[in-house]
Amino acid sequence: MDISSTYQKEKKYRELVQFINNELEYIDFQLSLQLNSKNDLIRLSNSDLESLLIDSNQDKKMIH
């Protein structure tokens, strides 16, 4: 094996590693977006639930 072919193989290996790293970063980014979206939904849901409970309690107080 000569130096040129070794260099080419190393270059392809580095390119492959870089490609995999880029893909992993992209996947990580997408997962973080999904997680943020879910957390936003949970916060929104909790806020809505609290609001409903407060409204319900106020309605009960008005009735009694």
C-alpha cells in the first residue's frame, strides 16, 4: 500500500466521520425541538388546567 492510497483512505474516513457527526448533531437538534415543543404543550396544558380549576372554584363560590 502506498502513501497516496493510505492518504485517500484516511481522507474518506475523516469525511465519513464528519458526515456522521453532522447527522448526529442534526438528530440532536431535532430531538431538542421536539422536547421543547412537548414541554411547551405540557406547560400550556398545566396552565389551562389551573385556569379551569380557578374558574370552577370561583363559580362555586358565586353559587354558594
